[in-house]
Amino acid sequence: MPSAEAEVAIAAAPETVWKLAGDFGALADWHPAVARCVLEEGGRQRRLTLVDGAEALEVLLQRDETARAYSYRIVHGPLPVASYQALFHVEEDGAGGAVVRWSARFDVTGEADPREVEATVQGVFESGLQHLRQRAAA
């Protein structure tokens, strides 16, 4: 099964990073590819409008405040994927800072090249985490 994973170290307390990025509806506040994020279904779904105009619908599967983690799945969006499930997790780095990990597993649909789809998802994660690091450090 294709997958992608990215992580970033952030020189801020994990609680600070979680406060900035742990809200399922906050993605547009720190991810440069997301122009708008609207929560629906009592906060269990987020409808994303990307900067290129594409839309995606994601469903929150589980959220753990204590572990500073949430998982979600993509219902539909511009990526040629199915069975997409992701985990977003903020951990302590042991020195007062945070390590943020974002990972996903998915099936590739149609004639898309799995390596290209993996690279695209990886790029989405890396871009978002780099911007999160900049926002958290500000």
C-alpha cells in the first residue's frame, strides 16, 4: 500500500504547537495550499478549498487531546486516492520542543503512478509542516 510520512522539529512547546495546529478546522491557518477550511457535521468533517480552487472533504476518525493526535480520512478530493487514512501527531522532543509527524496510507486509483502520488502527498505534508514550523516560531 502506498504511503507518505513527514516530520519536522519545532522549537516550541508541544502544547503550543498543538494549540496552533491540533484543531481539525485550523488547517487553513497554517497550510499554504489550503485557502479555506470549514467544519461541518459538528466538527467531524472539514471541507477544504485549496488555493488552486480544488475542493476536498475529510472526515475526522479519532482525536486524542492527551496524545496530541488525530486521524482522518479523505472522502473525496483532487488526489487519485482511495482508502486514504492519515495521522497527525505532535510529540515532545525531550528538550522542550516538539516533533510533528504527519503520515498517510492509501490506494492509488486509475492509471496514476503510485510513486508520483506518494511524492505529491509527501510534498503536501512537507510544505505544510515547514509552514507550521514558521508559524509556531513566530
